Amino acid sequence: DKPKRRPAMKSAFVVVANRLPVDQTTDPDGTVRWRRSPGGLVTALEPVMRANKGAWIGWSGSSDDGDERQEPFDEAGMHLIPMQLTSDDVEEYYEGFSNGTLWPLYHDVIAQPVFHREWWDAYTKVNERFARAAAEVADEGAVVWVHDYQLQLVPEMLRALRPDLRIGFFLHIPFPPNELFARLPWRRQILRGLLGADLVGFQRPGAAANFLRLTRRMLGHQTQADRAILADGRIVRAGAFPISIDMAELEEIARRPETEARAQEIRDEIGNPDKVFLGIDRLDYTKGIGERIKAFFELLNEGELSPEEATFLQVATPSRERVEEYKALRNDVELLVGRVNGAHGRIGRPAMTYLHNSFVRTELAALYRAADVMVVTPLRDGMNLVAKEFIACRYDNTGTLILSEFAGAADELRQALLVNPYDVDGLKQALLQAVRVEPREASRKMRAMRRYLAEHDVDRWANTFLEKLAGRPEL
Ligand code: ADQ
């Protein structure tokens, strides 16, 4: 549909995120269309957006310098305000400071963070543009919810422009301890940026504690259990709000007969092994993809497993393909897959299937249904929604989840087979344990995790955060 244009309006609820919740596509005749992107965040916020004439500010994903200004438009019941990034912005603010500096620094320095002053300047400049756009669209006293590591300066900038607003911030990725955060040349600016919010939310309690400790240490603010008290008396609360998924929606897809048929077809196509291991990740060095393949490879090499007993299906979504580390990672993973198949595959029956592609939700649900063992082994992960999506699809209480201790999800999914992904022997043990588990034990654990998730879905996450944000600071 052609987007509807409308005059500037004010919203009582504004979301500010790096990306818009829609993707831009261009028809052959040049017509620009928007498609709602899949993802829990939009689904979770939709009721609040509808009830409050909500607006969403974010990058459209395109970076053509010559583009005319993209006007705000209404789509899928939301008022959308596209932010334009030039190709320099994309290189310096997005690929550079966000994904070359902050992403590795916040993920335990698994890759070396790169510090460039020009990247920082671009980050500041783009954050300012997002803050100005939010200040323009927010109604008097509106609630503004800022998301993630790309926009950590927005809360402070926005408060300076609009002190009347109620500002929340949620970080989707881990927040590091002092030992790592202290390396950042702009560490104080980032902390001050975040402290512009009334409520700063993290995935795990440890991250909130890191943040409060750092504000005390680096900025000298007083802190109490869940809050920092600034010199001017303003109170900034911090806490853990573990994000979740729309369990009901995914389970509905998983239960469809066509999903079940597709799951069976997938198993047939990979040669009907007794057990199927599955990995689904963005192709990112934080996800521990190499570690899990290596463990599987060693089990095959040692004759502990055969490809008839178990094959590995690894789906990797292309991601940040212009960043150097990501190119190197892709080479490493693809080399390893080639080795596994070269040594253990036969004609028409690979030991591993590897897909470097993005899939629609129905296909993802079929993959989750086709698997026996979901292998989620990030070296560090804010939450990891894949683990939760797998559980949502296992409505018959079958299947085993192997989960890294270093994923936020490990705080909640205690019945998973928890592993340290750096420990290859431990990983191998877990893979074997998962293929040999008693069905009754597996089902007892799955049932417990499903009960937990049914209670803690993404609606509850959004509501808990927004209620806390709306509450008075004394509460
Ligand atoms: P991500 O690092 O992207 O998210 P994750 O939480 O696993 O990691 O979410 C990935 C999403 O992409 C899932 O919904 C999954 O279904 C989807 N996906 C994966 N592979 C796909 C494919 N091939 N095709 C289509 N979709 C695919 C960041 C943080 C996480 C945190 C989330 C949410 O790094 O720790 O859980 O944000 O806060």
C-alpha cells in the first residue's frame, strides 16, 4: 500500500530505536513500500502504540545520500518517523561506533573494540538528530522509550530539550563491569547520557548493578539498591527487565498442520537421522557457532556419534556483512562446516547442513519443530530469544535445550542443559547427554520451561517496564 502522508502530530507515547519496525522495499517501477518487520518489540508495543497515538522514530535502513527527505507516515496503525542516515553515518555511527566499538566492548571483548574519535563524533551527531526528532513529536508530558546501545546519549539530550517528558531506556545487550567499561574513552559521556532517563532497564540484574556501580565510581553519584540519586536530587532508577517473546503467536504457527508437514519434510531431506541438532543465530562472533560445531566435529571424529544418529542443522542469518570481523567469522564457520562434511558426509547425506539465509517465521517454526536438540551457545548474549522461541514451539513437551550460562536467558530457563561454551569437553558431554536423555525427563523439563514462558511473555515485559516508568520515583 502507498504510505499515507499526514501533517505533523504529537504523540503521548514515543518509541526511539535504531530501526523502524518496518522494512523499506522498492518495486521495479520505483514505488517505495513498507513491510512490517517481524519481531517481538513491535508486537509487544502495538497495544500501547494504538492506545496512545504512538510514534516510532528509527532509521529506515537505506543510506542513499541523494535521497529526498523521507516524510513521516502511518503504517500498521503506527505513526512512523524515518531518520535518514548518510553513507558516512552508516559507516561511522552504525558500523563504526555501534558495532565496531560498543558491541564488542559490551560483549566481554570477544572481539577487539576499535576506538576512533571520528566514530564517536558521528555517534554524538546521530544521537542528537534522534533526540531532536523525539522532542518534536512528543506531546506535553509524553512517555518516551529509547532503545539500545546505538542511542545511549538520547536520554540526556532529550531531557535537556524537553524536561517535561518521562523518559525510559532499555538496553538489549549486556552492560559490562568496570574492568571493561573503563576502557571506553567516552565512558563518562555514555553514563551521563543514560542518566538522562527516569528508568534504565537491563536484561539481567548484574547489568543494572554494573551500571549503578559505575555511576558511583566514575561520576560520584550516590546510589541505593535500585537507583542513583543525582546532585540536583533527581532519581534515576535501574533494574532488570528480561525481554521475552510472543509465545501464543509462535505456538499457534507451530501447531498448524502445514508447519508439522514442513518439519517432517525437513527431517526427510536431511536423511532422517535419529536426532537433529539445531542452531539458529545471526552470524555473529558472540553466538559461539564455531564452538558448537567443533564439539560436534570431535564427537564424530571420536566415533561417539555417527551422522546416522545425529546431524547438525545450522542456520545463520547474514549480519553486518561490511564489518571486518563478520567477514572473518563467516570464513571461519564455512571452513569448519566444509571440514565436517568433507570428513563425515556421504553423497546425498551431509553430516551438517548449513544455511546462510534469513527465513520467514513459518519456516523458523518448522525448523524448531524439526529439531530434537536446540543448541544455543553464545559466549555472551543479552538475552537470546532463539532459546525462548524453541520452547514456544515445543507444545508437545518434547525436545532438549542446551543453553549457555552466558546468555541472559540462563537466569530464567533453569531446566535447560546449561553449558560453558568455552569448555569444549563440557559441550561434547552436553550434546551426548541431550541425544541420550530419557524422554520423560526431557518432557518434565520442557513442561517447566513452557509454564515459565507462558507467564513471562513479551507483553508482560513491556507492561512491567512501562508501569515502573510511569510510577513515582519513591515507589
Ligand atoms: P540478537 O542478537 O539478534 O538480539 P536473538 O535474541 O537471538 O539475538 O534474536 C534473534 C532474532 O532473529 C530471533 O527472533 C530469531 O528468530 C531471528 N532469527 C534468527 N535467525 C533467523 C533467520 N535465519 N531468519 C529469520 N529470523 C531469524 C539482541 C540481543 C539479544 C536479545 C535481543 C532482544 O543480542 O541478546 O535477546 O536483542 O532483546
